[in-house]
Amino acid sequence: MRNMISVAEKKEFINWFLEHYELQKKEAAWLLSYLSSNEKLLTKVHFVEHTRHLARSLIISTKCSNMAAFKFIKNKRVGSDVESAFYDIRSYPHDDLYIGLYFKDRTVCSKYAAVLEVHPMRKHEIAQDHLLELFAEMILDQSIKTYRQHTLYEQIDQALVAGDRDAFMQLSKQYNASLE
């Protein structure tokens, strides 16, 4: 899955898809053709694996799939009318549109994989994961530093008790360096 898919790649995929699969709702094929013919709209079209938690999305299924034939989801409202989806897409061409296609062997289809994009919610999760990893690393580094300082402090005490001036001086230098 990539982040930036070109308009040409999307157009080529839609044309290939329509040539190789028969949709459960023929009107959905017309809608995909319409999207394919409009480059401005294609810049806002994103193919994703799952359409959950997205403001505006389409689910389109082929005859070889057991999924719902067609669903248009906008702001948690679900409809099955292709004309309503078309009207909304034409009325709001600047809004992102996420499309989930369901067809036989979709999980192993290289052409579909080539146009799949990372789910926007997943982008947020990935950024959040990186931030959490960074915080965990910072906490671990601080814990290791504190542990080393504590160990040096105990060794300095032992050198004082033993009267080992050389060890005391060496350990004191290390302890002071760890404070910087």
C-alpha cells in the first residue's frame, strides 16, 4: 500500500477492473466509469481495504463476491442508491472519496494492491505508534542513566569504606560525567 497513487494509475486500474469483473449493480459500473473520466475527481478518489470510520466512502462488489452490492456511506449514513452517490460526488468534488472494492481474489490481485492506499485512520495510528516508541525509548534511556548513576554512587561508597583512593577518584569522575 502506498500513499500517493497517480491519476493515470487509478484510471488504468478502473478500466482494467471494469473489463474483467461484472458488478452486482450495473449502475456502479457507470459510476466508476464517470470517476475514471474525470481527472479532478480521481485526485480525490482513494482505494482502501476497509471503509470503516471514513466520512465519505463507497463499497462496490462484483457478482463473484458475497458482500453488499453497493453502499454509499457519508457521515455515518448508509445508502444503496447509486444515483444519490453520483449526485453527492458531483456536488462535492473537492471531498475525498474512499472506495472499497470486493471481488474474487482481491487479496492477491497485484493490480488492486498497486492502487491501494493507507487508510487515513491508519496513518494517524502509525504516527501515534512512532511517537509512543520515541517516548518509550526516552524513558528507557533515562532509566538506564539513573541506574548507572545509582550503581556508580554505591561503588563510590564502597571505595570510601575500603579506603581505595584511586577507585574513588576514577568512579567520581565517571559519576560527574554521567551528570552532564
